[in-house]
Amino acid sequence: MVAAFIRDRADRLLHFLWSGWAGVAALALLAAAWQAGHERWGGFILPDPLVTVRTAWTLALSPDAQAVLWLTGARALAGFALAAAAGVLIGIAAGYAPAVMRLARPLLTVILGVPPIAWIVLAMMWFGTNGTTVAVVILISATPVVFVSAAEAIATRDRGLDDMAEVFGHGLFGRFWHVDLRQAAAPLFPALALALGTAFKVAVMAEMLANAGGIGGALARARAMLDVPEALAWVLLAVVALLVVEYGLIRPFQGEVERWRRAAQPWGVKR
Amino acid sequence: MSAALDLRRVGHAYFGQSVLKGIDLTIAPGEVVALVGPSGSGKSTIAQIAAGLTEPREGRIARSYTRHAMVFQEPRLLPWATARQNIRFALRRSGLPRREWEERVAGAAALAEFDAADLGKYPVELSGGMRQRVAIARALVVEPDFVFFDEPFTALDVALKRRMQDLVIAASRAARFAALFITHDVTEAIRIAHRIAVLDLRGQGIAGTRSLPGEPGTREENFCFILRQRYLAEDPLFRHIHDVDERRRP
């Protein structure tokens, strides 16, 4: 039992790592284009990619920069957790109750219509220039996408499975937990990944505008000093941080929940 | 002996339009009743009401069986669960001790002639017939004394249908469960049931019933065929059985 479990996980991990070759190829293409741009326009506009990577590496090793990364990462994660919780909860309520859906839809349109930059300004005035501002702006920008997918997932669930569960004695909670929530998970994961990306982007932007430290603050400083390699190095680190969180947190969870989809794929086309 | 299931003057309406009215139907313990009727006459709604999935607008339902199960037209398996987990899903709320589950799942899979080697597969990896076998195993695993079948084999091809019918006949003989078997196939009804009830064309009551001679499973193919021809050609009860009025479907 345990051996089979470990074999299954190891098998999936190896498959995943093997699929990494495609990612490496894409990154190599990007690096080549970057290098070409560097040779065409010179180091001031687009610094040497190797120099940028080296700068990023030096930054990543320095304790000060690590603290900056942790700060932004923690803020982004806190905002993401808030947005995910709020989006999933309200979304599920709206999926079951059309009245909630009808009330929430126009509100969402209004919220989405306000530019994120305006929220940053408002949040700065309400909460001051600190982590709360960043978290609130993430909450406002990332919740709608989670809400919509959760609401759609619940509203379009297979009611036949609910009936089946009811026949076999499952009550309201059992049907929600064993049937509806599992069905909703499939469309929810891509939305969560999207929300996580939004959380990181908005965190950096809010930090920069609110002068609240973190990667955004470091970027603002690099801009003031016209230090392009350092600015690009920070961008690189922010992207890496996002990838680490997405592939360390969301994807394994998704892989566990969607094991059956892999079973549906014939040999040779497993992605 | 009191009836396993007793429907009295049951009626139902969708959006104010009456689809069922004055349905009286009694099923004795261990009795398999096939309910036939034309498409759109409300057969499935009766099964839903009898199984407690739909609240009827009027009428009374008395159930004296201890545990029911249902096989639907589609297998209705959880796509994220293996065949074994799908069968086990019915056991969760059955109150049967957990240590017996493994054994019961194996037993039910054997009854449904589902290969034990495939129990670890997901529904997407199984053929349509195998999925329906899992659905049947899921119904049998709780050892029900009443089973609802809602046109379970309509989507299967003729040969597979016949094997599934034999399987249900054997299971009902072995486990002695009572059943309400919804179908629009008169041959299927003759093969499987003790008694056939015919639903009125517009769902306005049970038009009539016909008791079938002998036990299901002991009737010869030839006999079933001749009886079917006689019902369809001569018996006024079956006159509208193949009428279809799609517009009236809810």
C-alpha cells in the first residue's frame, strides 16, 4: 500500500521533471531573444542576460535581499490567502443561491471597473503605507476571478451525482463535501493559480507606489539610480518567487486532486 | 405481509403543469415490478418520487423496506474516484462496519461480473458497459431490500443489454430484493419482472397491470417474444406504448 503510494508519486514527479525540458527550451528561446536585443540596443537599455542572472544570484545570496523577498512573498501570500478564502466562500454561496449571484455580479463589475491603482491610493489613505495596504489591494484585485470560477463551478455541477449521493444516504453536508466540492476543484485550481500571479504582481506594484519596502521598494530604488541590471534582477527574482510558490503549493495539490485526469490520457501524450 | 412500497394517489407538477396524477402502485417484498409507458409519460418522475429524490405535490408514500439503492440511466460514477472507491461510496452511510467494506466491495463486484483486477481503474478508463456494472455493484453492495432501476440499460447495445438483464435477474433471485424497474422496452419488462404496470399516456394514473407467469429467469426466449407480440398487437393496455410526444416532456 505504502510502496504503491510512493511509486505513484515518484512516477508523477519524474513525469513532471521530464516535461520540464519543454520549459527549459522555451526559456532558452527567451534568453536568446534577450541576448539579441542586448547586442542590438546595448547594455543600458537591455543588459547582458548573463550579467542580470549573476546580479540576481548575488542578490538572492545576500541576507538583506532575502529579507526583502520574504517580505514581499509573505505579503503576496497573505493577500492571496485572503482573496482565495473570500472568493471561494462567496463564490460557493453564489453558486448555490441565485439571489446571491444576482447581487454579487454587479458589485463585481463595479469593483473590477475601478483601476487597481485607484485602490492603492485609497488603501494608502485608509491604512497607511504598510503591509495591510498591500494585502487589501490584493484582496480586491484577486478575489473576483476566484469568485467567478467557484460560483460557476457550483452552479454548473452535475446534479445527477447529487441525486445519486442522496439515494445512498448522504445528507446536505455529505453531498457538499464529497460531491460538489470535488467537482468545483477542477475549474478552481486554474483560477487560484491566476489569483496567485495577480497577488505577486499587485504586491510589487502596491509596494512601489506606497513606498512600503519589499521588491517594489527595491525596484523604486533601482529606478532612481538608473540601475537597469538590478531592476531586471529584481524582476527575475519576483518571477522565480512566484514560480516557487505556484509549483510548490498549488500544482502538487492540483495533481493530487486531478489524478484521474492523468489516467484518462493515453500513453505518450501525458503532459 | 405489508407492502415494501406503497404509492397512494401520488401527483406531481412541473411549473404548474400537471405531469402525474392519481398514481396508485403497490410493490410486495421481493416483487419486481416493471413500469412501462411511452416516452415523456413521467416514468422517471415516479421513480424519483418513490425513491425520495423529488417531493410529490400530492399523495402519500409508504416505504417499509429497510434500505434502498438505485441504478440510473447514466452510471453516475464519481469521475475522480476509482471503481472501488465508487462502490465504497454507497457504504459510507450504510452503517455497515468498516472492516467488512473490502469484502463487500469484492462480493458486489463479483455479483455484477466486474473484474476485480479493474477495481483500481477510474471511470474514464472503463467502457460504457463496465461503468454500468460498477453502478450496479454500487447498488448491490449495501445489500438493499429495494432497488430502483431508472431505465438503466437504455444506452447499451442489444447484446450487452441482455447480459445486464440476466445479471439483474440473477441478483434479484439471489438477494430477494423488491424492485421498481422503469423501462420503455416491453421485452425487457417481460424478461425481468413479476408484474408489469403500464403508465397512462399522460401520466394520469396507472392504466393497468399484467402479472407474468412463472419466475423471471425461468421464462424461455420464445415465450417472451410471443408474449411481447401478443401484448403489442392485441392488448389495449399497450396500445400507446410506442407513442412519443417530445413536446410534453418536462
